[in-house]
Amino acid sequence: MRKLLALLILFFPLNVFAISASSAIVMDLDTGRVLYGYNTNEQKLIASTTKIMTALVAIDKGKLDEEIEVSDIIYKAYGSAIYIEVGEKLTLKDLLYGLILRSGNDAALVIAEYISGSVEEFVYLMNEYADNLGMDNTIFYNPHGLEESNGNANKSTTFDMAKLTKYAMENSDFREIFKTKSYTVKTNYKTYVWHNKNKLLSLDYITGGKTGYTELARRTLVSTGSKDNMNVVVVTLNDPNDWADHKTLYENVFNNYQSYEILNKDKFEVDNNREYYASDKLFIKNSYNMTLTKDELKKVRLNVNLMKLNDYIDDTQVGYVEVKLIDVVYHKEPIYVIKKTADKESLSWWQKFRSWLFKW
């Protein structure tokens, strides 16, 4: 995997420029392709960007509208907080906004206890999710990102954190929270107005982000941005100039790349000299775009793979088309068939009924 990642970075450079981060990455959110990066597999402290995983697990396992009464677990919290009190009642959704917008460590502990019964069990879930996502260089010890008194601390890489964010951004509830600039909540005790700490949200193309800082980790930042159908995530670790660096990285992507339509479902064609289904219509159900430079567009190849089926009906999958760039397959789109008219007219009533039945 490391050799593959290095190859991808080698072939997809941005303009040469300098940023301050110890490690950085720019990843295409749609394909997972690395557009730029260095030290992407170097494990580092990630501070409060941890809370991306905390939020993801909570959204997946909990009920957003369920009301939670704050317990004395908040007395174990220190550092950044939303300053909730024992006995106060908030929904999981409210707590998630406090977690992401204000980086509330108290919110992280309450969420963990609500989801799993204990912080320890919740952390087990976090690491299980990381393992399932292939975050091979990541370890979690708590849901907030602060270093533990025994020296243990959450660690990851820019590559793993980009992969995590790509997955999280597929969830509509997460996306909504991640991009929110301010949020107001009224509890049984008081009313809060939380403003997002992510200064990048002042830029039109920014769609979300999570900040982080400890004295050991220094400044960490994950952000997402979209422009002209290009969707990317930027991660920097140990970066004293992260706001400016993220802006620089986005501008380089948006100035050097473009979203190109590689497959068009309405114009998809397969060579008429094909060995199978010569008289039938072959089609795909989805179009597909890729974020590429002009030079990369010339290197994209489509490989059509068809299976030989002797007995098939309309809408049967008969193969797939691969989208390849520099010998890496980034997408596979199923190919379906519509039988030629002559075959349909010669079908028995039973075959016609069977064909109709399989469409349901």
C-alpha cells in the first residue's frame, strides 16, 4: 500500500510550493485518489481531529433525537468544553454540534457514555471502525484527543484521517454538522449559541472541517472543500500555519484540476464488433466523473469486460467497464443488456412473463 501511495503522489503532483506542516495530504473525496501529499503514512498525534471518528461512531450507533441527561462523567473533562452541567438534558444531535463546532471534551465523554455505557467500550468501537476502514496506522485511547496521564495518546496519519473523512462525508447527518457555522440549543438549564472554530468556513468553497491543538500535537486540521464538481479533503498535522496552508492547497487543486465526465450513461457505447451481445443494446445506469489535470485526462483508459451468458433477459448485468489511470482502477460500472427486438418477438408467453417478473 505504501508503494502504491508513493506512486500515486509521484504521478499526480501539484505545482511546487512550500507549506509548514510536518505531514499533509490532499485526497479526492469521490475516488480516494491522492492528489498531493508528503509524509502521509507518518504516525503523529492528532488532537481533537479525533472527534471526527467520535461523531461518526455516535451518528451510526445512536439516535440523534434521543435526550441524554448529563452525568458526573463531565468532571473528568478538561481543556476545551461546551460547559454543560450534571443533570442538564440535551439530545445526541445537540451534543454532536457541541463536539464538532466547539470541540467540547465534556461532550465527547457524555456521548461515549451514552453510546457504549463507558468510555472504554466506546474507544473499543472507535478502533474497530478504524480497523474496518483500513486505517492501518491509527490508534485511539479516548474520544476527545487529549493525551492521557500515562502517556498514551491518539495517533494517526494524514492518509488515514483523509480516508476516515471521506467515509464520514458519505453520511448526510455528518455533512450537515461538519459544515455548520453556528448552532443554538435550549436545554432545561440554559440556552447556548455555539460558533464553529473553523475559520476556513468563511471561504465559499469550504464544506466542513475540524480543528485540533495540544502542546504536544501542535496544530492539526482536517477540512473539506468543493468547487466546480471537485470534492476534496485536506489534512495537515503539526502545522503552525494551517489556515493559510489549507487555503493554498485548495487553490492549487482548483487551479490545476478539473472535473471531467469519463462515463455518460446516455451516450455509453461498446464496440459493435464485440464478441458477445452483438445485436443487443448494452447500457450503464450511472455517469462517472473524475478530478484530473488535462495531461491525466489523456491517460485515462476504459476497459470493457463482458461475460458470455447464453440465457438472459432485459436488465441483466452482463459485465462492467473499468476506469483506469496509470494502471490503477478507480471505478467499475456495471453493464446491462436489452435484448434485440427479434429475440423478444420470438419469446414464448412463459418467457415473456418470466422477463416481466424479473423486472420487479
